[in-house]
Amino acid sequence: MTESTIFTIAFILYIGSAFFYLAYLYSKRENLAKTGSAIALFGLLLHTLALILRTVESGHAPFTNMYESLSFLAWATVFAYLVIEWKYKVRKPGAYLLLIVVALMALASSPLMPKNATPLVPALQSYWLWLHVSVTLLGEAFFAIAFITSLMYLRAEAREKKGQAPKTGLTAERLDSISYRAISVGFPLFTLGGLVFGMVWAYKAWGTYWSWDPKEVWSLITWFAFALYLHTRIVMGWKGRRSAAIAIFGFLAALFTYFGVNYLLAGLHSYA
Amino acid sequence: MYRALKNFFTSIKVAIVLLIILIAASILGTLIPQGRSAQEYLVRYGQIGGLFQKLQFTRLYQSVWYIAILALFSLNIIICTLVRLSPKLHRAFRPKCDLDPTSVQVLKVKDRIKMAQQPAWAAQAIKAELGRHHYRVREHTAEKKHCFLARKRILGIFGSDVVHLGLLIILAGGIISGLTGVRGSLTLSENQTLPVPEAGFSVRLDKFITDLYPDGSVKDWKSELTIIEGNKPVLQKSVEVNHPLSYKGFVFYQSGYGSDWENPELQVWLKKKNDPGYLKTIWLRVGQPTAVEGEDLVLTATRFLPDFVLDEKNQPSTRSLELNNPAVLIQGERYGAEVFSGWIFAKFPDFAQMHQAQEGEFKPELKDAKAQPYSVLQTAKDPGVSLIWVGCAVLMLGLFLAFYWPTREIRLVLEESQGKTEISAGGISAKSREVFQSEFDGIMSALRKTK
């Protein structure tokens, strides 16, 4: 089987997993969610195989164009979600996260994304490509989880105010705490991959560790946003709605760093 | 005044406001293209363009006000960190052991145990059990009461301070880079030697190589360089993209390449219209009149364009530095009188529109054009860079301590009553209280079982 066939099967499995998680959301039957996460895990394993095959075939890290990096971001999001689900025993965010994953996979498979593995331009031939992109995207995947749990928090909090008890035992307070946990993992990863490894690589390739390129500035903005989240929470004791709002803004900034900068702002990071 | 200043800088609210301003300003800087010409801003924004320049929005990240916000922010970080440091140092190195059992019972994680043995015996059991869980135990005895203070991963409380220290080191590195860093660029053709500005040594390009993939796209550029100091070669190394060369604090990066189309070698075929068997091959250099053997003719290439195009003013110019549409302005003279002149095109040999003195005698064709490749090297001397890497390492260490080295503390107060021991225990954990609670409960139940 080729890499693209395996990729497609993984894609279909993610769709199946999203379907089961959604069914769980409506029926509250725990077994549906368990099936959903088993399918997601199987999809993740196949997706891993597809990424390995791609690496072997092209001879370079599988994130050098938009198709490859979208595929890797989808992989990282499933991975991060399964870790959080396993660790904190929450299954409800699965439906929304798998929908995000399906959207990423659909975008990756769309005809707009050139899929053929092109030879690497000189600037990307570096092991820092591995370190910089993989760690950054993994960090962003955890921000995606905080984004979803923060949105869920806002809804749960509004319901609890009206006196409705949460149906699956997932309280607003717990969602707030999971957002914080996800950011506690994502923030150090993003700092290491996005900022530190990025600076080292920029110094090696361009001769300057920081050049105020729009992508650099936007990753700094993302970093500031999550620094704001942590300080308001830990030092000033903010929780709940305001924290959720900052986490949502932070993820949107990360998303803009990843997507928007490439399409809307010109700069040095014109590869992917 | 002093108090107001101190309150200003120790306030976390001020830090938050500065952080929000920094976010907003940084976003603004990505919306307005930075460092363009005044002309371009006028075209893009009209009258407001001038205002943007006055407010330094067009060089925002180097502007006085952006740097001022950064400076205020750094000052706030320094002062906030110092103010919070002293109680933390006390807690870490000179902790107090409170002998009052109620001080333990107000903690969120807590328990009470009665042991049938003497306190001295209980103390041994407590120390053994806490040691098994990697706690370091401090002991204090007074008024027949024993107090135990057991902690682990105490360095975790300094995580945020270490992060702040890392950031400050990075900022210091940035200031040094900005004030003392030197950047330049060297354009070298093969065998050319150029002095490196402000360095006291020179660089020679020995060879410039472009590696291609089988499909023709560029795989790599390599410049083989020799550093020459005091007329002696001291170091030879090849520089590639992502693999710079360092020498005496100067770093050389492969940043560009090109061909020297100002000074090409041109191959021209000279044909005669009325003599199909006639063909002469002539090599020309721009601006150097070259005699054609066997004819009383002198050819001169006066101008060469690698990618010929007529610009808006209908003047010949080049669209790129690639050989897409090479053209040469050529002139033929006999005894100082022009025989023909005009542009000839390698891709369109019949397109030439010549001014001919004698109708159609000669037909020159451009067959080939070669140019010396040159390599563009960025040079940089950045004394701030090592501080940046130290700062990054400190920053990551701090993040690790802050997030993954949670300090745990268990306090126990032992009181004797009628030969038996009453223990009040309580605990504090910076993070993951559930995990700590189960560890605490485990220790307590182990103590209950000791006999």
C-alpha cells in the first residue's frame, strides 16, 4: 500500500471516530465514546505509518509543504487528545477535536494542496526542520485542546448558571482545569520548538536569531497571550470565563501564525 | 513618590497591562509593512502614511516607544521577581517549623493519627516512611512537641523566577546584539579576495558550486572559502546554506548567488546572406571591439541583457538575471564606418531589426552567453548571541521547574498524651492536588499500620 492510500484510510477512520464521539455526545452512552477513541487510536497508528513512509520515500522530514504540515498537525492533535483523554478520563471534547482533525485532513487532501514530495530547497535542509516544526506543532495541538475545552467551558458555565447540572459529570470547573493542564504542556513545547529552536535555526540559516519577520512576531504574540493566561491565573487567581477567553485568543493567534501569516503577510517563512 | 514608583513596578496589574500593550503593538507592526520607502507608504495609505512614519509605526519594533515599553516591562519583571524572591528563599532555606497543630489543620490536604507508641518511636517511623517517598525531613522539638517539615522538589518554587531570569538574559543579549552587532554582505566571484569590513582579515572565494537535483531544481549552494590574514591563508572551509563558517567572532552565511551578466562572454555566429556556406564563430566581451578574421570588420557588443524586455518607457531592460531571453546590442564597423547595428536575440535569430549600411550583407546571431558565477555571503558579528543561547537554556530550565517539578510539602506535629502519640499532618502541593492527595493518604495509612 502506498502512503496516500494509508493516509486516506486514516482519514476515513478519523471520520468514523468523530461520528462515534458525536453519537456519544447525544446518547451519553460511554461505550460509543470508547469505540470512538479506539478507532482514533487505530487511525493514529496508520497515520504514523503514512508519515514514516512519506519520510522514507522523500528522504526528508514530513513537514515541508502545506499538505505535509497539515497532515502532521492533524496527527499531533489526535496524539495530544488521546494523551489528555487517557490522563484525565474525559471523552466529551473528543467529538469537537476529531471534527477539527477531520477538517485538517480534508484541507490536506483538497486539490488546492500540492501533494507531491518536491526536493528540499537548500534553506530547509537541516535537522532543525525536524526539531523546530515537530515540537512547535505538537505544542499547538495542545493549544487546540485548550481551545476546545475553553469553548466547552463557556457553554457549561452558562448552563450551570441557569441551574442545569452537567449530564456527563463533566463540570465547568473540570473543563477549566483541563484547559490549564493542556496549556501547561503546550506552553513549554511551544516555547522550545517555536521560539528557542526557531531562533537557533534562524541563526544557522539566516545569520540572525531574530528578524521581526511576521511569522516570528506572531509566534511571539501567541507566546505573550499564553504568558498572559498563566500570569492572570497563577498570580491574580483568574479562572473561568476570562481565562477561557485568553486561551481562545491564544489558540487563534497560534492558528494565525500557522496559516494566516503565510497567506496574508509576506516574510521570510515562505516555504510552508 | 518612591512608594508610588515601587507600587507601580511591583504591581502584577501593570505587568498585565504592559503585556496587553505589547501584544497590540506587535500585531500592529505585522499589519503595516515594515521598513519600506516613504513613497510606498504614501501610495499605500495616502496622507495617513506620513502620520504612520511620524509615530514610527513603519519601523515599529525599533521605535523608541516600543523599546520603552519593553524596557518598562523588563523593569517590572526584575522588580516583581526580586520582591517575590525573598519569601521564597526563606521558605526554601530557612523554613519555619510551626509547633502549633492548628497551623497544620487549616491546610486543604490533612489528616490526624493516633499511635499507641511513644513520640520518639513514632518519629522514627515517620522519618522512614517519608524517606521512602523521597522527602527531605527537617525536625524541630520544643515543649514536648515534635515538628516535622518534609519537602521534595523544593526548587520547583523558583521555576517562575528562573524563567524571568532567562528572559532577562535573552533581552540583555538582544541589547548587546543591537548595539554592537555588525552585519554586512560580500559579493565574490571565483578567485576574488575581499577584505571583511571591520575584521582585519580577508576572504577569498576559491570555488562556487551549485548542486542540482535530477529534476533540475537547486539542491545546494556551496562556496569554498579561504580566510586570509596577513597575506597568509589561515583557514579553508566550504560554506553551505545552513552550514556557516565561523572565524574570530565573524560568521559567514551562504545567502545568495548569481551570474555576473555585467561582464559576460558571448558567442556570436556571423553569417552572410548571399553566401550560405559562410560561418564565423566569434567570442565577444561587452565593450571590447573584436576584429573578425578575414574581413575588414570589427564587432563590438555594447550591451547585454540576459532577459530582454521593453520597459514602460519602451526602453530595453532586463526582467530578471536568468538567461530567459538573452539579447545583445551589437555593432559592426569597417574602417570606422558603421556597417550594421542593432539588438540580436538568441531565441529569435530572425527577429533582428538591423540598421544596415549595405542591404543584408552580414547576419550576426547570438549563440551562447556565459557569465562568471558569483556568491553572496552574509557576514555577521554578533557578540550577543552566546547570551541568547544561555538565556534560552535558563528559560527552558525555568519552564521545566515551573511545570514539571512541583514542590510538595508535608508538615507533621507530634504531641504526647499518656504515653501515646497524636499526629496532626497536613500537606501543600503546587500542582496536581489529586496525585498529591493519594500520595499523602498512602503515607498516612502506612503510618497507621506501623507497629
